[in-house]
Amino acid sequence: MCAEMVSASALKFNNEKSLNMLKIDKDEHPLSMQIFGGEADDIAAAAKLAQAQGADIIDINAGCPVKKVNKAGAGCVLMKDPDKIGRMVAAAVKAVKVPITLKTRISLNRSEILGPLIAKIAQDNGAAAVVIHARAAADFHNGPPNLAALEACVKAVNIPIIGNGGVADAAAAKAMFNCGCQGVMIGRGAVGNPFIFRDITAQLSGQTNAPLTAAQKLQLYLSLVIKNAQIYGGRTGVNRSKKTVGYWVKGFAGSSAIREKLVRSESLEETRSILTDAINSKI
Ligand SMILES: Cc1cc2nc3c(=O)[nH]c(=O)nc-3n(C[C@H](O)[C@H](O)[C@H](O)COP(=O)(O)O)c2cc1C
């Protein structure tokens, strides 16, 4: 399980929202907590906080292309200064006992492949593994992964490389394992389909799981809304859950009408009743 990135500089200023993001549910282990920042000292301090909250792995982000993050000197812009990435990794390794990993990209733009160099620098500074999103930062999340560049990263180091980018089925995962990756990270393919991990693992050993029924998916979505309501409070929890409703409630007769009702729902009780009615109507 990998958690959403948390700002090291916000943690430095005791930002309550960021401190809350470090909280880990007892069922979430093993969990990799990701931090981002532009200064090695901040990263080291944030790593200590994440470790104190129970993070099993601490991952440093050097791949995010979001403007706000880049303006703070964090995310993919760090790729312009690989030595700085090395200093960040070294500072974090020194600060905590849990493994430090780095998540980065194959390149900033398609012209210059930086992944192998950065992976090597991360390794030399004590990183336990490197996650490579096999797309250029300039491509955000679009287009196929560059498997040749991913393979070059694998060849550059002795530590595990975890491949990422566009994996939504067993064939795509296999292509990354064939590059020598020791793990595969799945992003958007898991939204609305947390069983993707189980399904791909089964397919890689020649088995097939029965797909979830619509009712099972709705039941799971309801548990997500309930969890969000527990964490963020009823109204906010319900609203946050709406962000992914389109991934969960789709592809069966009447799904668009149910989706519309869910998007208008203003409380946990209302959402629960819409979903329970749908589940009981044997869709
Ligand atoms: C909405 C959204 C939020 C993301 N947040 C993070 C993040 O906090 N940290 C991170 O390393 N990557 C983040 N990513 C990037 C994903 O981890 C992943 O690298 C990217 O989506 C490519 O993998 P995929 O093609 O399997 O989705 C995010 C992507 C999306 C779409």
C-alpha cells in the first residue's frame, strides 16, 4: 500500500492537514508513506515523523509534474539536479531505520533519459529500491510506458526497480517483469478496482478469478464511503467519495441513474440508502 504524498515543508510548519495525512490505519500495513520537498533537511525531518507514525517504508517523490509541487522545488524538477536527489536520499537514510525508496521518472522530456543515472545515485546513497514511472514528466500520465528506458534503469543498479505506468492487466505487468523489474506499481488501474492486484497475480500464474458482480462492487464502494465518513466526517467523507464514483458505479443496467443520485447525495445516510436499494434490487 502506498500513501498519497505529504509535503515535508508543510510538516515542518506543523500543518494540521498534512500531519493528519501521516496517520495510518492498523489494517494498512505494510505501508509506504511518500513525502515530497525541495530540501534534504525537510525530507529527513518528515521521514522521522512518518516513521514515528508507523510507516514501513518511506518514499521520496522526484517525479510529480504538478506545477504547485514543482514551484516548491519538489517533484520532477529535482531530476534537473540528480546530486540533490542523492543528498535527499542520504539524509533520509541517516534519519530513520525503515527502508528509503525513491519514485522518479525515466526523463523530464523524451529527449534525455535520466532514469538510470538517478536510480544509480539513489542506490549509491542508500535507497532500498527505486520506483520508475516509465513516462517522461512532460507526458504526465499519458501514452505507453517506455520499456527500453525502464530496462536501462534495471541494468544500472543492483537494488530492485519497481516499474510503473499504464499497467492495467497481466500482459502489461508481465512486460515490466520481462524488463527485469522486481515489482510493478499500479496507479489508476486500481481506482474502483482494488481487486486488480489479486487478479493480475492470479493471471500471472495462469489462473482467472471470477469478476466482481455489480452488487459486490457497490458494497465495496459503500464501505469506502463509510470509511471516508469516519475519517473526514459525514458530509466531507461523502463528497470526497464522489470523486471516484464514476469508477465504481458503471457498466450495468441503471448505473448512470444510480450515479446521478449518488452525486446529489448530501449525507452518509442518503448514500447508504441509495446503494443498499441498488444492491437489494439484484442488479
Ligand atoms: C489523481 C492522481 C494522484 C496521484 N498522486 C500521486 C502521489 O501522491 N504520489 C506519486 O508518486 N504519484 C502520484 N500519482 C502518479 C501515480 O502514482 C502513477 O505514477 C501514475 O498514475 C502512472 O501510473 P498508472 O498509469 O498505473 O496510473 C498520481 C496520479 C493520479 C492520476
